[in-house]
Amino acid sequence: MDVVRKSIGVLIIIFIGIPVLFGVIWAVGVTRAVVSPEFLSDLPQEIIQKIPAMIDEVLAEVDREDMVTDPNERAWVKAVANAKTSPRELLGQIGLTDWMQNELSVKFQQMGKMLRGEIPLEPMTLNLRPLKTALRHEAIKAYLVDILKNLPPCDETQKEEWAAASANPRPLEDLPACRPAELDLETSALAINFVREHEIEEIPDEVNIFKTNHRFHRGLDFMHSITAVTYLLFLIPAFFILLAALIGGTGKSGILRWMAIPTFIGGISAYALSSVVKHAIPWSMALEPEARLYAHGHSITQFEHLVATKAAGVWDLVIGHILKGVNSTAGIVCVVAIVLYALSYLVISESQSQPTQQPQQPQQPQPPAPQTPVKPEEKTEQ
């Protein structure tokens, strides 16, 4: 009977307790990370600061012959790299850098304060009109003309393709990597601008970040509120682990150990998977371009692969912050398991707490004491 109980307890732990605990650790950890003010306010500012440096790194890598081998693609990238104005300088000229570092950063900071409960929660919109104005800046047209000047002259076939592109604009990557006639440079730049204008028109003027009809007089700390709710999910695996411990454990110390061991296994396995994912992201970015496919099944270009590789630092920031929440949650679970296991040695079971009583031995009948016979002389004297 004891073997049957233990077997049932083990099956509950293996197939229900540990898997549910593992999933709850990841759910709570990811939720804690995503709703934290740092993720919504500090992280975007770090990404904004990394973008200009990332663009410079991409253009610096283009000089290596093995990075981009496609002739048409390499000619375009080299023309961009040899332009008089660097992408970092262009972002400053059109005002995009200033917009990201000021208005965009201020909105993220305000969002973080509202999530921390430092200021009242109120409707917030992000003004995208400065972004659209920056993308229509005349400096972009001059920049495109400068890029076209760095391309080799077009042959007759390529001139026809450029003429067709002027009537029916195409994306930059679909155009031949050559320089049209000097008089057609501005016309070609306008054709490229026309394609970009359609994309700019699709950008809304404003984006609602928070939308509410009520204003809270005091700050509402969403981070702690949502985290507190997610912690209630731990009641589910705790119920199954406790049930298994009550079925398979013996005594208070046995029940505590039955609860501690699967809890520790669930926590350490969640932490181990988090470490594997953290190291797998950079490894996946280093794969060959042919091995990395889009969802629709087409291989990415070598330049896109280069950009994705350099963007791995941005992904490291995002994934690292999310995994940090998982690791801290798994660490708390492991500490709870260690405490439970330590308590199992401090708890004295009821059988040990009762004083031991020795069984009473039945008393053996004692033989009568021998009587000393009285001599006759002693009797007469008396």
C-alpha cells in the first residue's frame, strides 16, 4: 500500500506538478518584465541611443568583400557608404534624432512614471507629425542624389529600367545599381521619394498610448498590481505538489521534502531554459543568410542578414530584459524550495515528539524469605 501511494504521488508531480510550475514561472517572469516601467520607458531609450551606432557599424562592415557578394546589392550599399553625408548626420539634419531623444523619450519617461504610480494616469498621445515632416525633408532628396552620383554609369538596358521606374516608381532595392544621366539624377531621386511618400502617408498623425475617460487623483502602480495578480497563478502548481506530498509523504518532514524537491526541479529547469534561450539568440543571428528565411518562404538578402546581425545587440537588450524577469522568478522559486527542505530537518514528527515509555515487565512472585529455626535452649531461657 505504501508503494502505491508513493507511485501516485510521483506521477502527479512528474506529469502535472513540475510542468505546471515550469509554465507558471515563465508566464509570471515574462509578465513581470513586460509590464515593468523599465521595459516600457528605459529600454526604448537605450534602443534609440543604439540605432545611429548600429547604422555606422553596418556601413563599416560593407567594405568586407565576403559580407555582401551580390553585385547589384553591393553597389547600392557602397554608394550609401561613400556618400558625403553619413546616415547618422542625415538623421540629425532632418530632425529625427532630436525628435527621438526629446519628444519620444519624454513620452516614455512619462509612461514609466504613470506605471510606477508617481503621477496620475491620464490619456496620452504620441505626436507623429514631426516624424512625417522629417521624412519629407529636402535633405533626404539631396542625400539620394549624392548616392546616385556614387554609382557607375548605366548602360542602355539599365537606362530603360530607370525610365520605367520614373513612370512607375519602385523600391530602391528593385532599381538597377547604376547612375542615370546627370540631368536625370533629380528626377530619379524624386521617383524614389514618391515611393517613400506613399509609406509616409500611411503613418498616422497621432498614436494613443493610453486611452481612458477617467483621471486618477493618485498614481496607480500597474506594475505591482499586475505582478500581484500573476503571483496567484502559483496556487495551481502548489495545489498539485501539495496533493502529491500528502499522498506520498510520511510525516511532516516527509511532506515538506516531497514539496521541496519538485519545486526546486521546476525552478532550476526554468532557469536552465532561460540561459539556453539567452545564448541561442546570438547564435541564430550568426547563421548563414540562406538558412534564415522569412515567414513567407523567401531567403533574405545578404545586406538584410548583415543588418539583422548588427541588430542582435538590440534584440539582446529586449530578450535579456525579459529573461531577467524569468530568472528572478525562478530564483525565488528555488529559494522557497531550499527553505522547505531545510524546514524538513527542523520539524519533529508527532511520533518523535511523544516521550517513549518502556513496557512494564510483569512482576515475578518472590520466594518467601527463609526463617531461622529457634533452638530449644533459647525458648527455655525466655
